[in-house]
Amino acid sequence: MRVLIAPDCFGGTLTAREAADAIATGWHDAKPDDVVTQRPLADGGPGFVDVLQVATNGEIRYISVTGPLGVPVEARWLSVHADGRRVAYIESAEACGLHLIPADLRPQSCETATTRGVGELIAAAANDNDVITVGLGGSGTTDGGAGMLAAVSDAGVDLTDISLVAASDVENPLLGPHGAARTFGPQKGASPEAVERLEAKLAAMDVLKPVADMSGAGAAGGLGAALLSLGATVTSGAGLVRELAGLDAALDDADVVITGEGSFDWQSLRGKLITAVASGAAERGIPCLAVAGQVSVGRREMGAAGVQAAYSVSDHVGSVQKSIADARKSLIATARHVATQWSR
């Protein structure tokens, strides 16, 4: 049986590459005669630069930028010069990611964390590129991109002749029940009171009002809206990676595909990686299985998205704590179980 392993990262525990290797190991343990191919992916959030570097053989550039707490962090961006095009790929989480903020500081930083470092990355990439693609997701900020806009302005960057692209991992608008603050604020440490203050702050940003209702405006704490205000076009981060990483060619040679991420929930059905992989599998009539740290999507919803079955790592090993304590071992064990269920 030909098995394709194509997961996203498992937030905070395993990179996409580590997750793919763990799933492949578990599957091979159970079914050593199966042919297993690994294709780690990303949807604009953490891992975006790593996955695209492998896919494009581009050059990783390093730069010190302002982190979400205002102190310098080392960030990377990807430069790809090929076929007469000069394209820069930026992973916003490199400069403002939630992983850069210690958990005990998040309740205090959720209202002050800045995207300034993302603007500094854009300024650096603007020097010798025609296209700048910014991957959104995994941020620890909800500043509506104010820091990014300030950094771009302070650097005097002229984006007139540069195509700016926002690769969004979600389709959420800026405001409202599905907006940046109310949907993602609690994940970044915001209390209910802080969420409402963040909502009011975003609503008061005049520069974002014309784009507030656009798809992806609420990505990365409103950073999507700020990029839209600069004239960016929005594309699916998962769709972009699907194309550049050659996922479709890999699916052509597969009998089953296993994807996954840290949490398979309703947000996963709004433009994230699992839906992109499932769509490609459905086009070819092959089953798509999801393995995630936790699963809260019902059978009807996952079926509508093209996922035949989903497996929770935490359920398989007994608890969330156990699944996190040794994430690789837990994922291997779950993948071993999945293989016994599906390999023919």
C-alpha cells in the first residue's frame, strides 16, 4: 500500500517534519511492507519557511528584529530567485509568534504584544524582491498589524512596485464573533475583559475599516487586515504550500493520505491545512485520515470536509498531559493504531 504522510506542525510540541517522521515510524512499525512517503506541510503559520525552503531550495536569510515583547529575536525569511522572479517568503510567527511569549506572561502581553518585527522583515525583503509573501498564523499578537505598519513607515519602504501577498491560514474577518480578538484572543492569554478591549481597539483603527470584512482580515491578530490595507492580495497559505511542495503529484501516487495538526477543531475547517489535503484526496478518490493531538470535529463535519476518519492522540494515550509529555512517542503509538485499521 502506498501511504502519503502530509501533516502540519503539532503546535508547541512537534514541527511538521517531526510529526511526519513520527507518523511514518508508527505506520512502518505496524505495516513494514507499505511504501511510506513523507511530505511535511504548513498553512502559513509555524513551519511555513522551513517547508518552502525544502520545496524551492531557496536561500534562508537571518535578521535580528523586534520580537512580540519588544526585545530582539533572530528571525528568518526565505529568498527564492528563479525563472526571472524574485520572491521573498516571510513567516510572521518568526517575529511575533506565540511561542516567543512565555506562558506566564501572556495574560499581561496579550494587549501589548507587537508585530513590529514583521514590518522589519518586510523592509529587509523589499530591497531585492518583486514579490513578498507573508505567511500568517501562530501569532501571539492582536495589534491589528499596527506594529508592522509603523515599522514599514519608519523604514521608508516603497512597496509601489512590489506585489504583497498575505498567505492566510484562516478566513476570519477582523471583527465580530469570528474575528481576531473574540476567536483567537483567549488562545493568546486574553481574559474576557481583555478580549473586549482588544475588539474595541481593532474597531477604532481607521486604516483597517475598509478591509475589516474581507476574508483573512482577522488572521494573525489582525495582521491580515493591515497587509490588506497596504494593497496585499490574500491567498490560501495551505493552497500555496500545496502547489509549491508538489502535494498533488504526491497524491497521484498514494492509496491513502494521513494529515494532521495539534488540534482538529472547527477552525481547521476554515481554510487550514487539513481541508487542503482532504480536498486533494477527494479529487482522486482516495481516503484522507486526520491524526491530531485533540479532535473536536464531529463525524458529519469532517465528512463534509473530505476526511474519512480522525484519530485523537490524547484519547489514544489516555490524556492530554501524556500526549504532550512525550509527543513523538504518543504520535508513533497512534499512527501504529491507524495503520492497523486502514492498511490492507
